[in-house]
Amino acid sequence: MRAPHFQAQLWRLAGDTDIFPYVSLTQQRGMCLLVPPLPEQCAIACILGALDDKIELNRKTNETLEAMARALFQSWFVDFDPVRAKMEGRQPEGMDAETARLFPSSFEDSELGAIPSGWTCLPLDSWVSALSGGTPAKGDPSLWNGGIPWVSPKSMTSIHADEAEDFVTEAAIGNGTRLAPQGATLIMVRGMGLHQKVRIGQAVVDVAFNQDVKALVPNAIDESLLLFAMLHAQAGLLTKVETSGHGTGKLASEILLAHPITMPSATTQRHLALPFARTSRIIALARDESRTLTALRDALLPKLLSGELRVPEAERAVSKVL
């Protein structure tokens, strides 16, 4: 239906009215689709299905990697399992001796209870600088269609804020919106969907963002540890979402920024952050690959259906990327 032949029919029929473009149900039933013979359709589906299978495999692999990293963060920075193991005279599980030495072998009291000795428990605003976003004037063309991604909660569907439907120019920065630097963690703080999930993602490049998002720029915390600390906090923050006008969800800044995080020294953070940064990079690479495969699939489909590209040529193109 995206092919030129079908689109030409669509707009020809839509232009038959004097009021506004409209295609009736009767007209729709009479429109023609150009498709190859069924055996060739099956061959095309097989080729494109291989791309879909790889995209789905990447998605499932990323889900597994994210779950593993979340579990590791819970063990190290919430349950403090390595500290408890050392207190009991045991070697912490799943780590080498060098990493184990980074964990203390005792606890000390804090306002939130026992934490590893020498570590610090502070509210979020002691670890980060929080920035508010906004929307540049829609009627000013000099602010839009630039090269800077403008992130909204709608596009925050992964632990990486690496997609955007709109882009702004450099002139928009400080003129309606803000810039979140690479490594900042973006968190949804307003919107109807906030009642279902507090969306969180890390900026993989410098991005602008709208008023429904806050950017947490790390100051005294490693950027990878900040990301997984906020992912761990998702469920708890969801319970603190309030309802504002028209049923819109709102996560108050004072509640968000009061969220406590326990961390060791900056030097120790850099070492303990390595597995989280590594996992994050692998997930990001897989998402990039899936976007490339999706673009290839969408480019091949109309060419195969129209006969512009033959099945053997498409098979060779797909085999180069799989």
C-alpha cells in the first residue's frame, strides 16, 4: 500500500471531493494492489522474515542483558551481598579477588539503616544536577528540523534515549528547550503514561528534551551507575506519581530529587561501573543494528513487490548483514 502505484490511486480518489481529501469505503474496495505470484511472495517473506528474526533476537537478548544488569545492581548496591559475604568470611560470588577487594567487610549506620562502611547515602540531588526541558515555539522554523534530537516520553522506549521524532536547531537551545549532555539520565516526570511506567533512558548523544522530562546530569556519581540506580528506583517512584489536571500523571521534583542513593567513593565507582557500562554498550550496539536491519527491510519490501529488485539480489544483500 506504500508503493507508488497504490499511492497514486489513493491521492487521485482523495482529490475528487471539493471539501477536503477523502476516500470512501466503496472507493477503497475498488482500489488495486500490485503483488507478485504467490511463490514469489513466499520467497520475499522468507528473506524479510530472516531480518525480522534477527531484530527479534536482538530485542530478546537486550531484555536479558538489561535484567542481568539490574539484578547485579540490586546485589551490589542495594542488598550489598558482597559485603555480607566478606563479613561471613566467604568469597563474594561471581567476581574476581580484585573486584572483591573494592567492597568493605563491615557496615555502618545511616539515616536509612546499615550501609557499607565508607560508603555514602545521599538524596539524588546531591549526586546530580537536575535540568528541566521545554518546547521551542512551533511557529518558528529557525528552531526546528535541525540536527539535535528532541526527546519526549513517547520516544523513551529503551534504557537509551536514542530515538526522537523531532529535531531542533542550535538556536532552540536556551530558546524554549535545554540540552542534556551525553551520559545524562532522562526521566519522565509528567504525562498520561506516567501512571503505567516511569520511563527512564540515558542520553547516548547530546539531546534536547521537552517539559515532560527531567535530565539528571551526574556530578558525583558514575553515569552508568546513575542509569541503573534510577532503573532500580522505577517501581518505587511509580507509587509516588500524583494525578494533576485531566488525569495527567506528575512526579514532583521534590519527591524525585529526595530519592536516596548509596554509593562508594568516586574511584571505587569507576571500577564497579565497568560491567554496567559494558552491558549498556552491548545493548546500544544491538539497537543500532536493529535499526539498520529495519531500514533495510523497509527499503527492500517495495522494491521486491514491484519487481524493481529480484529475489536473488535481495538474498545477497541480506546475507551480507546477517
